[in-house]
Amino acid sequence: MNLESLASQLRGFVGITRKKQIGSLMQFFPIESERIIASFGEDAAVIDDGEEVMLLAADGIWSKLMEVDPEWSGYCSVLVNVHDIAAMGGWPVAMVDVLSVDNGNQEIAEKVLRGMKKAIELFHVPIIGGHLHPDTPYSALDVAILGKAKKKAVILSSTARSGEVVVAAADMDGRVHPRFAINFDSTSFKDSKTLLTQLGSMQELGERELVKAGKDISNPGLLGTLGMLLETSRVGAVVDVEAIPIPAGLELASWLKMYPGMGFVVTAKPENAQAVLEVFERRGLTARVIGRVTEERKLVIRQGSEETVLFDLEKECVTGIH
């Protein structure tokens, strides 16, 4: 596949296009508290709490996923929230949820709750409250999470700067979900110790001040997530697609449209790149330097001597937040 064809596929990928409406919502949410250190554009809001910060995030499960696999949806509702806290260099504390059940369908409710219970046990983060709609005309699941981090160790999405390297890290040991091809499951069959060790990579990187910016790789895939980070930081990047690690048996285009289960993208000073790679690899993730941050606000993808612009962030948006 040539680069322009790949770029065209990614620009039209629903995991990316669904993000474009976020920015238009911000006008309704004025922020007047001096305790808010960071908010929109980050994986979690950052709230001043003395020597530490509170991290607050929420995620809603896509209705298409709920229709395909309610149990996997329940599992993912915990998985994605735990990753939002980890991406900030923090550790999760507790969650609350809002569950809506289609006309009291107890079979769907039980599957969702079974998936949530499995993830709670694997990631050791309790659900301590929430709300139940037992008789809605649809099924839906939303989860909010509270986390903590050391103030000096917080990893933001808005702090990438020109000249830094871009590092992608993910667990390659997994499988494509049998009924939802844009989900790669690299977590549900592993033990808690392995998963918590992998998640802890971002906390170590933050506390050692090895990275400048970062996000967990979410539904927009690796390059879509990187696009959100660059947009928030008001910079661009050049990425060598041949440097991107891919699980065995998958093609690049498919992998770039997947939620990887366990994965992060960060920027770092060039002199810290090797240490960043070492942290990820020691904790069980495959990590590579895939590009560099630039002043020009474009995400350019490159293959050999060929290159094309994936996102021109001066003219278009991924989320519209910045």
C-alpha cells in the first residue's frame, strides 16, 4: 500500500473522525477554578492537591461495541479508564459507573457486569458507586475514574516540543477481537502482575522525568492518538512508518486502526530516548523511536524517500480542542 492510500484510509477511519466534534463542546464548560492545572486535551484532568495531584477522567463505551460484545464492553470500560490514569504518570484509586439496560435485559446486564468484574480483579481498581437505569430503550455504559500522581511526575499531552523524538510502545502479544476487528486484545488473558508492571511504565517515566509528553493509544489508533497529542501541543511530527512495530500476522494499515489494549505514545529529548525504550522493554512492551517532533504543525508520514501529510493541523483538526 502506498503512503497516500494509507493516509486516506486513516483520515476516513471512524476511530479518528468521531473525535472531531469534541472541540465544539468546550464553549459550554468555562473553567474558573485555580486548582485545575490541566483539563481538555489531556487523558485526565489534573487537579492540584498539594504535593500530589488528583486525576479525573471518564469514558463512554461505543454503542457498536456494546451491540457486538457486552462482556468485552464491560471489560474495556475499566481497561480504558485505567489507561487514562496511567498515561498521566499516575495510579488509579477508584471508579464509578452509569449502566443503562435495554428494557431490563438482564442477560446483557450480566454480561457487562461480568466483564467489569474481571477487569476490576485484574487491575485492582474498585467500583465504589454510580447509577443504574434498569429500563432504558438502549444499553449503554459510562465509567469515571479518580487517580493520583506526584505533581512533578505528571505527563501531559500539551508539552511536546520541536526536536524531541516520538516513541511508540505496545504489547505485541495479543489477538484481534473475533467480532470487533479494530480491537486488539493483549490484556484479558494475562495475570495482574504482568499488566500492572506494564501500566507502571508511564509512572516510572514520569517520576524519572524521562518523557516530555504522552498519551495512551486509544480508539483513533497510534497515529490518530499522536495527532491528538500534536494538536494539543501545537506542534507537528514526521513519522517513519517502517519503524512502527507491528504484531505478527497483521498489516500496517490494520494495526494503525486498532485499539491495542496496552500501548502508549510519548515524546522525549533525544538524549533520553534509550532510557525510555529500556523502561518500556523491561516492563514487557515493544518500543521503538518512530519519528521526531517538528515546529511545522503537520503530521507527516514517511516511507523511504516517499512522504505525505496525514494531518495539516494548521488547517484541520483531530479534536478541535486547540
